[in-house]
Amino acid sequence: MRIPYPVFTKRTTENPKWLPVVTSVGAVLLAFLISGIILKLIGANPIKVYSYFLKASFGSWGAFSDVLVKATPLLLIGLGCALAFQMRLWNIGAEGQFFIGAFMATMVVTVPLVNLETTPKALILTLMAVLGMIGGALYAFIPGFLKAKLNINEIITTLMLNYIAVLWNNYWIFGKWSDAGFQMTRTFPKQAWLPRLADYAAKVPAFSGMTAHIGILFGLIAALIIYLIIYKSKWGYKITLIGDNVRAARYAGINIAANTILVFMVSGALAGLAGMTEVAGTVHRLQERISTSYGFSGVIVAWLAKLNPFAVIAVSILFGALLVASREIQPSGISFLIQGITLFLVISSDVLLKYEITWVRPKEEHA
Amino acid sequence: MTLPEQTSVVPAVEMQDIVLQFPGVLANDHVNFTLLPGEIHALLGENGAGKSTLMNVLIGLYKPQSGSIRINGEKVTFNSPKEAIARGIGMVHQHFMLVENQTVTENILIGLDEPRFRLNLKKYDHEVSQLAEQYGIHIDPTSKIWQLSVGEQQRVEILKILYRGANILIMDEPTAVLAPQEADELIATLKGMAAQGKSIAFISHKLHEVKQVADKLSILRHGKMTAERVDVRDMTRESLASLMVGREVIFNLHKCQQEAGREVLRLEKVSAVNNKNLPALREVSLDLHQGEILGIAGVAGNGQSELVEVITGLRACTGSIWLDGKDLANKPPSFSISQGLAHIPEDRIGVGSAPNLSLTSNIIMKRYDQEPISKKWQLDYVAADDLTHRLKGEYDIQAPDIKTQARKLSGGNLQKLILARELSSTPRLLVAMQPTRGLDVGAIEGVQQLLLRQREQGCAILLVSEDLDELLSLSDRIAVMYEGEIVDTLCSEDFDINTIGLMMTGSWKEEDAEAPEAPLRAGETASSFDETLRSLDEFEQRKASENAPEAVPEAQPIAPEETGAVETAQPAAPRDETLAEPDFIPGESEKERVLRKVLGKKYDRQGGQE
């Protein structure tokens, strides 16, 4: 039997603009198809599962509000990663920066740094957000500095620092800040809650019960800022140049060390802000499991979005939907399965951009 | 043009009417290429003329839009290089594909179906050395790739192809990476292989070398054949050049007489170490004036790269570097750029450009921070594109449009892009390192004229080159570097190629009676080097009467020669390719041979030209 086999030839023509979009969307669809086959094999009805998925995450405004809650940290972290990756800086430490951001924001309440009764709410929240960002930035400064000055591999340092951050948080929530022996702080007073849609239910009844908080707005603004940085600013040009060829950037007079540290810190600040929105907007306390590995999912989000800030918005909403749906579907691992397959296919689909594939029947070659 | 000779021999390769369209460029426009058994057929052309493309079609890397290929008379269609290899076609690329930490034999066996699981390395070592011997290639199959010089690595690539049973060899600009001496050896090897029936396609743009090696030659220009299978003996250097570039090439540049102006650059006792922390520059002092070209001559690895890096702020140093009264020493590159220093780096792809970014991004590399491209925090991409459009036209950069990635440009066009960026800022000082290396005659002429125009406009130019002809025709003064020191600086009326050659090889000192010992020799390395030099001189004298190879190994850290490959003619010869490493300079002992090596091209040419 003669089976046709694919032959990969390097593309000799310029790619049309629509091709990357088509391959990415095609890869996501294919991921759902493959996942469907797996679901079928384990005896489920994929159509039913997917329609339930859809209903669970986009079926109502309430469900969509839940999706936005999950998408918020993914969006902020994904944007930070996209910026770092643009410079070929592999910040895998968003998880740790997220936790330190959450810790610093929590300090405002638990220490407390300000009088929670008398200080205006806006001031408390601003302070929390700023401290969260500073926390993430400082925590990212460590790998940035080590990379810039001693050329220590940032993948290793950021990965290791994640564990330190988690354990640091544990120290506080198990001990000093523990709420009656539980591994969490006491619930924050309302003064330290980010405004939610539900808060306006009195005026707009449709908002009742909706937990989406203002953090998503932070994310959208951040997306715009990161877009302006990468595509419009001089700094973004420098970052892109360093990412493409460090030696050329050095030759062009760009300070590599300073930019490495700076990009790391901005990336960390966004992850820190994500940590703040999570404690102040969603959980309202610091606890061990505030992150369902948002830090790592953020890396995936950035990659799937091909580092485009606006695409990060779409991808983080998609991932948020998967997370929400996973609460409703048993086993909950199904969403992670789909996530994994999606990432795999989207990254593989890049090959279509570089090569032209023709199918050859074996008999032809001996003609 | 059709085949001039009527032969009954079946051609090893017959490519007919090959058409290959790249975006914006017709790379091959109905091209024919025929290669007979036992023949060396040179393929000449400017950068981007379509030579490599045509050969990539032959090995199945690209699929032509139309045209046919016959191998030994049989029509074939290749879908991958693998299928071409199965037909006995192999290509040695310009950039080697070898695993540094594995031995020669291991590299040759990579990717083969045999051996399957257990590797009896000894058996294959033997096979490889036999194969090498058959074609007169000197190599030790047990040495690791990183221990080999560039020339030896190339031999491994050739062996790799021969081991796979190739009868048709494609050499893509094989001499571009070689020292002249190595190139001679390669040419001898190729001729030997042709005599044993192998067919060789030889891509080049060096005219003199084609005359040496090839039987037949074809010339490509802008994707079309301008000469097909002509006899090499019928061609002169001038006629070849004009067929390549499509117009007369002036081999004598017009350099106007002008007085040098005020001093622009002054180096005072500048010392620096190289990447291995060994002294590379030793108290170098020099001065450079407005409207003057100061050439730096020297064998590669004698501190020229470090000199350039120190001036451009890419390397730390001691001493001072004054540019119009401001000290550049140990300042970041951004400072020297702001002081009007332009730099044409040696490594066009690795340093001079961002390969995956657009022409625009590459053009604005040094002025993204200046008006009108810089607008507060923003970068005005419209202004940047305008500038790129203008420079693309002005410097005649051949590219489909300004969004094209820099890596898609040919070597000559990439250099034009870099020149456009550096020269359009009207620099006060231009530091150019090997600005014409690897370019074809047409592009070389263009670059050299641009340099001369800068000179006329009052720019001070530091020109580092290994091409003595270039230095002699462009420079107002030449400083010769040897072992990190400036041996002497000559004015144009004193230019004498033999003197410069002697200085470059370090032989001048002994003959120059007044030359004192260098004052500060940094530590052991230097003094042990002097010792080696002395011992080698003694060796040289002894060698005149008898042949005593025992003094050689000491000077060479790695000496895998004892085994396998038998060194026949020259006992110390095959090592000096490693000149790029300062450690190996003692290998230069045979003064005469080195001189020939340094001046090789000049010697070859002198007969016909002057």
C-alpha cells in the first residue's frame, strides 16, 4: 500500500496576513476536535460536554461575570509575560510575583498600614494596588538583576523563586496572620474590597450576584498600555531589538542590563497587581490557594496570543471560561486537557507559517 | 547559448530551464546548468545573483516552478535533500553543520542508517581515514570538531558527503572562510577528486580562484545566465567581472589628493584583553585626521577586532581614546554614537543587523532617539519609513519593500543597508572593519567608493582590512598591527607591500635594528611567546640544512596528527589556519610561506596586471 507522505519545503513566498490568524484559530478548533475524540473514547458525549461548557461559561451574564473574574489575573499576568517574552526574557516567575503582590497588598489590611476605619476606601485600594505592584516588581528585580549583572539563567531563578514566594506566604498565613488557626487571614473589611458589579445591584438590578470586579478594567487598561509600549514607543523598539539580536542592540548603544531589569520589573509589577486584584477583588483574604497556577497559565496565555496584547485579552477570556467550566464538569481535569492540547497545537501550527507542505505519493518519486 | 562542445558523454547533472520565483525576485530565470563527470564547473555571480538558489534546487531544498533536472541522464524530481543524497549529490554549505563535541568519525556517521545500535568507532575510524587517504585529505578521524581549524572542519564536511557516496559535489563559496593557504590546499584536493571522476560544482565570486580551479564556468546575473559553460582559459579577469556585474568594473579607484585636516581621533597607550582574558592590545597609540583614511593591516587575530571594539565602546580598556577632545575609553556605545562615531562591524548578521526585523527597524537602530523619528516617548514609524524609503533608493538596496526582514537580504545588500544607516548620519569618525569581505566585485567597488566619498567630505576613517590591495588603494596611511601592537605606521608614499608583509608576520623586528623591546609585556603570556618566537627562529635556521619536525609540537596545544592522517609534504603547514587564535601565532615560523600566504593574491596577480 502506498501512503502519501508530507514533504516540508521552506516557504519561498511572503506569508499572507491572514495566514497566522487562520492557523491559530484552526489550531484551537482542532484542539476541541481532538479533545472531543478523547471525550468520546471515555464514554462521554462531546457535543453535550461542549454545549454544557458553553452554557456554564457564556450561558448567562452571571456566568460570563464569573469568567471575567477568572480571566482578570490571567490577563494581567499574560500581559507581563508578553512584554518579557518580547525581549526573549523567559520570566516563568509570575506565580511567585503574584504571591508577593498579594502579600504586600494584604499587609495594608493585616498590619494594618493605615487606619482602616477612617481612611477613604479609594486610598486604601490605591495603596494596596501600588504595594502589590511594588512587591511583584521587587521580586522580579532579583532574577532581572542576576541576569543583567551575572548572566544567570532567568528560567532557573524565576522558577525557584516561585517556591520561595509560596512558602513565604505560608509562613504568614499559618502563623502570624492566621485566622483562628485556619491557614488564611481573616476576611478583609469591606473597605478593602475592590468594587464589584454586585455592589451596584441596588441601582441596576441585573448586576445582583455578579462578582466581576474592577480588576478586569485594570487588565484592559494594562493591555492598551502594553500595546502602546511594544508597538508605538521607543522603549518597545528597544525591547524588540534586544529580543531579536542582543549584540546588535548593544552595538546600537542600548543599555542591555538596565532594560533587562526594567522589563523584568514591569512584568513582575503586572503579576503583583494580579495578586492584589485576586485578594482584594475575589477572595478578600490571603490564603494558600489563591492561585490555581495562574502564573503558569499566564505563560501559556502569552504564547497563545503570540505576544499580542489585544490577543492576550481574548485568550485569557477563553482560558477563564475553561476554568469556570471545569468547576461544573467532572472530572475537572478536562479543561486542563483542552488547555494542554490547545497550547501544543497552536505552537505546532507555527510550522505552517515556515514551511509549505505538499503531499507526495511514493510512486511519483521513482517516475 | 548552447553547449559549445559536442560530446557523447552523459552529463552528471543536466538542469534545464529552471525557473524559481521568490517574493519580488526572480531568483532563477530559465537557467541551464550542465556538469560533466570529472569536471570542475564554477558558478560565478554577484551576491544574490541566484547561484546558491540554483544549487539548492539541485539538492532538493527548493522546488523550481518549472524546468527539469537529469542526473546521469535520468529525469528526477527531488522532494527533499535526502532524495538528492540518494542520487549521489552532496553539498558543502558555507556554514558547517557539525557537532562540536563529537569526533570527526562520529560527525560523519550522524544520520546514517548504519551503524544501527552499537557503534564500533574503531572500525569506522579506519574507514574514514582510508576514504580520506584516497582523496588526499589530511584529517585525524579521532579528533573532536572543536579541536579543528575552520579548514579542517571543511574537510570533515567534504568527507561526510564522500562517505555517503556522492559523485556530485557542490561547494558553496568554500574559500570564503579559509585563509589563502588553506584555500590552495582545498583547490588541490578538489582537483584530485575531479581526477578520480567526481563532478564538482564550485560556487564563488572570487575571480582569481575560479581561474585556478575550474575547467568550465558559467556566470549568473540577476537570475539569468550571462555566460554558459565557457572555457576558463578564454576569459580575462576584466571580462569575467563585466559579465558578472553587467558593466565595466574599475579596478583602479580614483582617489583625489587632499590634505588631511585637524586631528579627530587620538589613542594614547590603549591596552585591552581579549575574550580569553589574554592581552590583545598593548599600549596602542595612533592618531587620525579629518579627511584621512588610516588603514590597519594585520593578520586576523592580532588585535584588530579588539581595537575596533575599544574605540566603539564595546570593550573595556586602559589608556585614553580622544574623539575631538572627549574621552571615549570605557564609555558605553551610546556615548560614542552621540559623538558622531559610525561603525561598520565585521559581523554583519551577528552584530550589524537585527535579522528578523524590517529594513526600517534596522535603519533607525542608531537614531530612534533623534528627531524626527523620536517624538517624546513615541517612535514615529511614518517618519522612520520615509527615511528608509529614501535611503533604500539612495543606496540602491535591493529588497521587495521596506517591511522585508533583514535576513532576507543578500550579503551585499545587507552591507548597503548598514552603510546607509552609518553614513547617512554624516559621521565625524567612521570605523570600518572588513567592509568588503565576502562581497562580490560590483559591491566591493560600491562600498569603496562610498568610503572615498566620506573621505572627501572630511570624515576620518579607520579602515581595518585583511585585504592588502584594498588598504593600499584606499589608505592615506597604513598602521601595521602584530600581536596587539602597532609595528609601524607608513605614509602612502612609503607603501611597500613587502615591508608591510614582513611587519604583519612579525618578521620586521629582527631586521629593524632600532626596534626596542616592547616596554610593558603583560605577564607570562607575552614573554613565553617571545621565547617561542626565538626558538622558532632557531628552528627555522636549523631546518635550512636538515628537516627536523620535533620543534613543532611544543607550539601547538592540540596535536592530533600522530595518528591516522599522514602528513606528507609540509610538517608544520596545516596548523596556521588557526591564526585567528592568538595562541597559534607561533605556527607562522616559516617566514617565506607565511609571506606568500599573506600576500598570496598579490603575488598571483602581479604577473598579469602590472
